Amino acid sequence: EPEVTQTPSHQVTQMGQEVILRCVPISNHLYFYWYRQILGQKVEFLVSFYNNEISEKSEIFDDQFSVERPDGSNFTLKIRSTKLEDSAMYFCASSEFGGAPEKLFFGSGTQLSVL
Amino acid sequence: GQQLNQSPQSMFIQEGEDVSMNCTSSSIFNTWLWYKQDPGEGPVLLIALYKAGELTSNGRLTAQFGITRKDSFLNISASIPSDVGIYFCAGQFRTGTASKLTFGTGTRLQVTL
């Protein structure tokens, strides 16, 4: 069964450093998302991406964050200057259709620890 | 912003017991979903609900979309050890062209033998 793949599974970085989290969405999917989950809390929407541009973003997704689809298979989340409060599990998700939430598939996540 | 509150926060039950959890919102949603999350994994969809009043089953799981569109419940019958995990409700109001979901606070389920 096709799945969303995220790398790395764990990332440790120093405060102020840039990190790039990588995702390979399911191959025929057109809509891509990043969510995050701070330890013990709920999953929160960060950004949605379609047709090479951001469709919607939350207030969490400030100027320190950016997303990119550098080639036909990868979808990345960059945090330019990490802060302690960026420590969280980051989930990538993809869907074939934009308006069908039941078609949204999540990856296993990247655990980001900012020291 | 939209808030989804789940209750209970956690449950400890014995294998074979039935489980009920619910989710209430301060806002109306057009779609409700229930997800299960295992440790270190991403959320996995269990049930999706599309119409107010809709009752849907998936094996031992049953979920309903509240008439007011501001609440939903999930029942698990005859629980088994692999039901252990965190259960999240999520709502979608449908904005733009992408499926932005608002997640609930989660119910942690522990099943004892």
C-alpha cells in the first residue's frame, strides 16, 4: 500500500540553526500538508500546498517557515532559525483531492528536538 | 480559533469492555473524522462522517455526526489490547481548495487484560 515517507525520523538541532524536514508524498497525490504535534498536545495544521503554491497557512507558520516542492517527488519544510518551542513531531500528509479529508494520509513524522 | 474538546482525556478499561468517547466544538464543521495514533506514528483514519445525524460503523467502531454539527462520538465495542492508543477527532469546515483539519485534544485509551 502506498504511503507518505518522512525523513529523518529524528532530528536534533541547536537553537538558531536551520533545519529541513523531508517528505515523499504518495505519488499521484496533488495536495500536500504539514502538521505538527507538540509532545502531549493535539495535532495542529501548519500549511497546505497545491499547484506549487501555499493554499492556506496557520498563524504558527510565520516567516521562519517555508515549504517547497523542489522536484517531482519531494516536499520539504524548512525552519530558518529554530527556536526551543519548535520542538515537536512534524507530520507530512498528502491527498489526491483537496476537498476530501478522508483521502488525507499522514506520514510517520519527524521528531524535531531543538536544544 | 476553532476548538475541539474531547472527553474523557484518558480511559483505563478491561479487555472486552465497550468504550465511548466524544468530541464537542465551538464551531460547526461540515465533516467529522476520527483518527487513531499509535506511539511514534502518524494519525490513521478510522471513520469519516459527512452529514449531520449520520451514523457510520467500521468493524467494532461506530461514530455519529451530531445533529448540531458541533459534536461527534466514537464507540468501540468489545475492546482488545491493540485498541490502545490516542484517539483524535478532527473537523473540517472546508476552506479554499485544501483539506485543513482541526484536531481535538485526544483521548488516551489503555486496555488491560
